[in-house]
Amino acid sequence: MDHYNPATMPIIEIEQLTKSYRVYQKQEGLMAAIRGLWHREYRDVHAVKSIDLCVEQGEFVAFLGPNGAGKTTTLKLLSGVIYPTSGSARVMGHVPWKRDNDYRRRFALVMGQKNQLWWDLPAQESFRLHQQIYQIDAQQFRNTLDELSDLLSVGQLLGRPVRELSLGERMKMELIAALLHSPDVLFLDEPTIGLDVVAQHNIQQFLKYYQEQRKITILLTSHYMKDIAALCQRVVVITDGAIKFDGSLERIVDDFSGFRVLKLQLAEGQSAEGLERFADVESVELPKVTLRCARSEVTTMLARILEHYAVEDISVEDPPLEEVIAQLYRDSESADVVSTRPHEVHD
Amino acid sequence: MFTATIHNRLTGWWMVFRIALEERLAYRGDFALGTLMRFLPMITQIFLWWAIFQSIEASSATSESRLVGYSFQDMVAYYLLSMLGRAFSSMPGLASTVAKQIREGEIKKYIVQPIDMVGFMLLGRVAHKIAYYTIATIPFALVFFLCRGFFSGWPPASVLIGFLLSLIFAFLLGYFLDLCIGLIGFWFLEVSSLLFVYMLLNFFLSGHMFPLDLLPEPWHTCVEYLPFKYLAYFPAAVFLGKVDPSQLWFELGIEFLWLLGLIGLARLLYARGLERYSGYGG
């Protein structure tokens, strides 16, 4: 923490960070269970494998990856909940797992599946406790709480026991609790999990606004592509404990999808027969036909199709993002495709 | 600056205390009923000792029977006082809550937020106890009033001070013992069987079941060297004048050393446990 200079150094710096767990390997069956009483076999699970990552102050970064890919483990390492097996990490110059109070006053961790508030008490009481824990000045506390509850429109609910709130309302309260001490770095682990579309949207809007106003640094994991598309300029894809992509959402499609989707509207009376000679036919619902072809061949393919068929309308689209990412997950399990963006320096 | 820090600390503690108290009172009905129901076994226990002494009397044919120096009167007095000791030293649900928080990952909040879990939970327990005494004082007073005939008057002031001190120490000792058991959850995720064995031993070794003087040698010497006797036997023995005044402060000193040792152990277990901890439960 001694030499952190926000002007020249990234706010989060991770080098070769690795975390492995030793887990007891259970065998199936009763006999195996009895044998397990005195002889146990262990297996090492490599949750995070030698990750390198730099995040600049003010970035909103999404971690994307299938379940068990190591996203949450990375957030836990960065918030000091667990110790790494090897490697280093610095957040605002602090080593997270040293748990200095100076560091703990400057970040917050919100887990969508965990409750930090006192279940039987009104959220307001938990907030007051946070005021004490983080030693927030009374006036500042009042202002922040008013502002946040206003933005999330939960002012009426502050006095109600948390157990009586809906999941969405509770999540909003969790966010308020996490932001009361105005953290510089915020870790969000699936903040919209299980929420309905409206609640998801509200929380997205709030996060977007708050991050733009305060220019804080946020790392978010989510399974919802909508969260990520709405919020993050930068996406880090983690699968199997390693970073497989680091860049903008659009670039994922450019980098990892070699094909385009052609949508044709055929003229009346024109049959779709024989189209498979030119490209893969995905669906035919006359007069609409959807085709796929390699990106490099789009123009020649179109020219040839137009030569032989009467076409009223054409559109060329990128394949759906979800599909590209699903493909990316699958590919990266076999091959080690790594695409990392060149390190950009922010002003 | 210095006074400001003290002031901050105190308001912080007050807040923790207040919230724990509020939480305790959230389910008023259940809490009150639970507290009062704990008085029922007292009555059955007194009848049990009465029956035991009756049968001794019948077989020995003496007018007043004694059991290793305890008359029926002494026994009831001892029993009531040991209940009072337990009211300070018992920590219902503490060890299992700590183990559950470790298993389910709730303990993360103590790691992520700038708070000390050991101190935070201690304040919570103080609040729980105060809520408990608020409700339990009246029935306790009633029971002691009804049974005043079993006591032979108030002990001298110095003994009374020692008695009060032994109750406060019993509270702290009980807290740190239970906390240590709960922290074992870092190593064994399921501690409920261990907890059961511990509670049984505790019930027996603390003198809650019967006065420890009743134990034959070498068991008596064994329990003398264990910390459990301070949870129920020792406060009662102090009040009843069974601890020699010259020994009283020495014994309290030993108890204090046990307390320091357990505080150190709890700190060590917590620090080591966190190193092992891998953030179970998502």
C-alpha cells in the first residue's frame, strides 16, 4: 500500500494469480464410503490458473464464464476472503488477503445469493450499524442514504423488516448497504440473479448511473448478457480458471465467430430449393430463408444467390451473442485460444 | 483525538449492542415463553433430590440425612445457585451458529467489513444476556424468594463480591469455550455430534447435574483442573461458603488465567481457520 499512485498505476493489478483447492474425492457406493473412513483420495481443483489482469480506475468490467469457471473465486481473492495458492494481487495498492482496515473501508462486495442485512430488522438498522462499522460522518450518512434510497425508490421500505421485502427490494437494500461508505472499488457477484425483468432493469439502470456519476471501479460477474451489454465496456471471459478473452463485447463476435447470418426474403413464387449449394441453410419459412456462411465469402455468396434467385430483401447479421459465447466456452475447453486486448492507458 | 476515538468506539459498541437487542426482541412471544419454560425443570429437579434424600433417610433411620456433606437444604440451595451460574455461562446456539456461518459462508461479512468477529459476537451475546435477564429476573427472584428457607442467610460482602465476579467470569469463560468449539467448524464442516458430546460433558463437568464434591477420587481431582467447574459449580460454591476465603481470590486468579488462555486459543483458531478457509457456499 506504500507506493500506490492512482495517476500512474492501475487500480487493480493481478499477476499470475492461482488458487487450487484440495477436495476429497468421494467414490460411489457403500464399500467405497467405508474405505473412505481410513483411506482418502484427494484431488486438486484448479479454480484459478495463473491469471494476469489490469483494471484502470473508473472501468466497469464484466467477468463472463460458465458456472465453476473461477469468476467468483477471483472476486473472493480480490476481496480478501480467501488466500491464493500463488501469485499476487494489488487493489489500490493493498494486498487484499492482508485485510487491512484501510483497504476494507474502501471496497465492498455484494453477492447476489448472500444476505448481509439483519433478517428480522428493518434495513435502516443494518445501515446504522454500517455507519458505525465504517465510521461514516452523520451528515454524510444522511445524505448518502437519502440519495441512494431515492435513486432506487425504496425510501418507503427502509423501516420494514428485511424478511418482508421481495427479492428485488432486498437486493436494492444490499446495494445501499454496500455503497453507504462510498467505496472506490465495488465487486458484484451476480447482483441480478433470480430477479424479474423489471427489477433487473432497475438495478442495471442504477448501477449505470451510479458508476457514471462517481467514476468508481466495478467488477461484475453475471450470466445475463443483458446486464453486461447494458453496463460494461470491457468483458473478460473466464473458462476453466483462465482468461480466454479480454476486450469489448463487440470484439467477441469479431474474434470468435467466423460466420455471418444471411436473411433473405424471397420474391413470391420463388422456391428455396437448391440454396444449400451456396451456403448452410438454417431455416426455411417461405418467403423467409436464413443462411449461414463464412465471413470471407459473404459477398461472393450473395452475388451468386442473387444471380439465381429472385430476392426481395437481404440482411447480413452477426450471429447472436449468446451463441458466440456458448461456442467460445466450448472451444476454450479443448483449445487454449487466448485473445487479450492490448493494454490501453486511460487518461 | 484520543477522546474522539474512544467516543467512536463506544457509540459503535452501543450500536452493535442495540441491534442485537432489537433482533432478540423481534419475536417477543417466543423469547418470553422460551425464557419462562426454562424454569420448569427446576421444580422437577427439586422433587428428584427430595425423593433421593427421602430414600436415604428411610434406609439409614437418622433424622437428618447428608450426602457427602450436603443436606437436602444445601442441595436445593446449590441447585438454584448453579442455575444462576448457568444463566450467565450458557451460550445457547453460539457454537452451532458460528459453525453454520463458516459452513454457509456468512462469515465472509466479518472478513470483508472492517469489524472483528470475536468482539462483535461478544457484544451480541452481552445484549442477548441482558434481554434474557430482563425477562428472567422476576421468575428467578420469585423462585429464590419461595425457596429462601433453603438458604442460611447472605454471605459476607467480600464473598458476595467474589460471587459477582465469578458470575461475570463464568459468562466470559462460557463465551470463549463455545466460540472455540464453533471455530472447529473451519476444520470439520459438520460439528453437531461434537457439539452434542461437548454439551453432555459440560452439563456433567460444570456441576450442573450435581455438586462436583460428590465425585469420588480420582475424578474429583480431575475436574478440579478443568475449566468447566467455573461455569456452574464454582459460583455456587462461593456463595455457599464452600470456598475458603483465603482461597477465593487465588481461585478467581486461576479462572482469569483460564480466561486469558481461551481468549488466546479463540484468536489462534480464528486466524488459522481463516487461512484454511476457502469461502464455502458460493
